[in-house]
Amino acid sequence: MLGLEINSRSVNGARLEGSRVLSYGNRRLDDESLLDNVVSEPHAVAAAIQALTRSLRVKNERVCLSVGGAQVVNKWVDLPRVSQEELSQAAPFEAPRHLPPATEPMVYRMTLARDAADYREDQVTARLIAIPESVLFSRLQAIALAGFEPELVLPEADLTSCVFTRLHPKDSLLWHGKASAILNIRQDYTEMSITREQDLEFSRTLPVGLEEVQKAIENELSAGKEETGILMNSGQIDSEGALCFEPEMGLPAVDLRPFLQELTSEMRRLLDFQRSRFPEGSYLGLLDTFLITGEGACLRGLDRYCSRALGVTCAYANPLSDLEWGPRIQPLEPVAFNTYTAVLGAAMYPALHPKLTMRNSAREQVQRLLRFREGQAA
């Protein structure tokens, strides 16, 4: 299975077979390739996908697409008791009632929570996913132009959750109801998630990402884009929130407090929210560890700064636990591989959740898009 992601800076991919990473890589995109998370240059993105898949030795691989960003809505709602079939049919009409008025056409999907049968007799809890058509279909168009057809389309939060919960010890005393927090710092957004056992329970996207750090370095050190990337990986965040460099580099520290304070204040809100949902003293409200992943895992010292600020354990995630490297590829350190977490989850998700695939839905979306494009051309 090939996991694929199209974000504001690059096309990322990871190819998985069983528990073995066969290949991984990315191709940079021009700044104009995506505008507001919508693919604005589908032919250029398709060319990047083709170049990436050639380097990954992909021929007729099945594709799972990860979609992330602030426009992707995850929400849990209570509904009158219905079956999954009835819920799927009613999604286009029921979902908008639980969301603010949409400014553009949306794709909706609603699924029953795993423990829906144990809920109140007259109600069930359902998961609502909403993605703008422009965000989803523009990606599907680029993939179709590249000669591929995704069998599965999933929100990024599900895929990062999939990676970091698959190894929970099932014999642990806290396994039943155990919650984990994931801090996924991407280039232009950050996604905070709570996963209980292997179910995504909460997800919130923040409009702050690694770009804030890059801008601070550019402004204070007058560095170009390439220099900024090198400096960001060379520095270390101290206890005061400054990015410091080795003395021999002769560079002043860069103040990252605005970024760090916004980030930690949102993490604290998540902790308070989780604790407020359960009776005092209940371990179900325990959320004492944040796993840091995404591009933001490159920031050395971020784990210690957040731990001190919040009084909980913050650690860089290891997405490669229990995975093997295939032949002829160069292994990466776990922290460096955090950039590929979403596509790694996309590559492993179908094997772990075979009954939850959206294969037919994705194909219908591709066919609908192509029919729409053909109608426009005519």
C-alpha cells in the first residue's frame, strides 16, 4: 500500500508491505501549487506525484490518501438511534445541521462510534467528517492525472492516531479506556488529537505551525529559505523559549516565545478539557503524555520546554516502532521520520481497519470529478 499526502510544501509518500517500509520520499512543490489548501496547479502536482512514485518504485500499488488542514472538520454528535446504513444515507442532510453554515460545497461522512451500541437507549454517538469539495476533489484530480486512483481517503488525524496506538499493550491495566494525546505540528497548522485505545476521540486543528518558527528565524537573522531550514535544525530551544545556536556559529538567539506560548496554551486547554469530561479522580480523564510528531519534531528542546510549561511528559514520537526497513533504502532516525507519519498511517490503515475503507466512495468521487471536468471542457 502507498500512503500519499499533498500538502502546502510537498508531496509525501511511504510504501509499506506488512510491517516493512519498502520506500519513502517527497517531492517539493512550488509555493503556488496549493492555495488555501486547494490544488491550484493540478498538472504540476501530478508531475510531482509521478516523479515521486517512480523514485519509490511504485507501479500498480494501491493508494491511500491523507487529507489534513484546518478545513477538515472532525466532530462527535449525539443523534436519535439509527443504523449505520441509515446514517450514511442521511449524512448529506443531517451533517450540515451540526456545523456552522458552509461557504462552499462540502463532502460529508458520518459513522457510528465504536461503543454506540452501549450508549443511551434512544441515542447514539456519531463521528462527523466534513471536507470542502475543492480541497478533496482537487487532490483527487491531481492523483487521477498522475495515473492513480485512491482506494481510501481519510483525515490526517485518523492516520497519526493509527500509527501511535497500534502498539498499546493490550494487557495493561489502563488499556481499557487508555487515552493518548498527539501533537502533530505541520508547516502551516497543528493538529491536537486524543485517541482512546485505537479510536480517535477528539481532534482540533490550530492555525499555527512550523512556518511561525521559520518566519522568526528569517526576520531576526535575515536568512533565506534554505538557510532557515539549516538553522532550524541546528538550534536548540532553551528554558526561556529562545532558539540558541552553538557559540562558534556567532549567531544571536531567536525569540520563539510567541509560537511556544500559543502552542502550550492550547495544549493546556486540551488537558483541562479532557479532565473536565470525567469525574474527579477517574483515570479516564488522565492525559499525562503528549507525543510530538510532524515537521515540528525537528525542533530540538521542544519536548523539554513543553514538559516544563505544562507539568506533563512531552516526548518526540517514534513512528517506526516495530517496523522494519526494506532492502536498498536508507533508514531515517525516528524523529526525522515524523514528517512521514501521516503517510505511514495511510499505508498501514487498510490492513488494520479493513472494514472501514472508503474504496467505493473514493472511486465515485474520482468518477464524479472526471465527469464534471469533461462537462466543463465540452
